[in-house]
Amino acid sequence: MDRNGFPKGDFFITNVKTGLRLTAVPGGTSVLATANNKAGDEIVYSRTANPDPVLTAPLPSGKNGLQGWYFDDTVEHYRGVARNILVNRMKFDDRGRFALDGGDWAQMSGAGRDEIAQWKFEDGLISAKWSYAPHYLTATPTGEKGGFGVEYLEAALLPGYTELAKWEITPFS
């Protein structure tokens, strides 16, 4: 294992309890505004949404690119600290690669952005600090029949989700 418990190279992140893999899927588009030009034609202003982190069944080799991750521990030259971010191995659009981020929920942010959650893998748990308190990546039931989502829970809530907070890291194939 390498820095912060993650291996070098590409790998999968699988929830031990559910057997589902952490996957980043395209976020689609959202309409920002519409307007009509002088000829009466409608002009739609939209933006591509960031990818979404979800849990999906493992896919066969060659079709599982969205399920692959790598750990970026390069040192930022201006701060002198390692980035320690989890980056999805796929480029979704011309904006580049996206990294798993925290905050109020698990989300994806541009990998080049500052202040992305710094991840650590230890004892089967994936954690990051947010608002000075550790938070843990957790699979949570969605309410849909057998469905699970990805959450970013603060340490105080972890005891109710301990089994769903265990992850396995395996090399990409």
C-alpha cells in the first residue's frame, strides 16, 4: 500500500457489505436560462453537470472504466502538502478529470480544484476531514428496492452504519 493506505496505480473501491463498486457516472446537463433572439428562435443556455458518485454492480473487464480510481498524492508546489485525492480514471468531458469530494454529501469536483477532500484508507474505512471532524464514506439504503447510495457521514453517525462503511480496494484489471 502507498500513501494514506491507497495503492499506486488504478484500483476499484468496493463496498464489502453490498458488493457494489464506487462509480462515477455522467451528471447530465442542466438548463440555466432560455431566451429568444430577434427572429424568435429559442436559445437555451445550459451547463454540463459534474459526474455523480454512485454504487453499481461490478462490470466485466473492458466495460468498467467508470468504476476505476487512482490516488493523487502529488505535492502542491505552492503549499508544499500532498493532495491526497481520489480521482476517477475517466475523463467525462473537456473539463478534465473529477475527484471524489466531501462536504455536506459525497460529490465529484474538478480534480484541479483547491481544497478537495483529502482521503485516507485505514482498517477498511475511507475517511476525510471536513469542518475539522472526520467523515466516512458509507453506503446507505436509498429506500428503493435493494438500492444503495453513497453518503459522507460524520464520525458521530458512523456507529449506525459500521457494516456499510467497510470498503475493499482491489487493483484495476
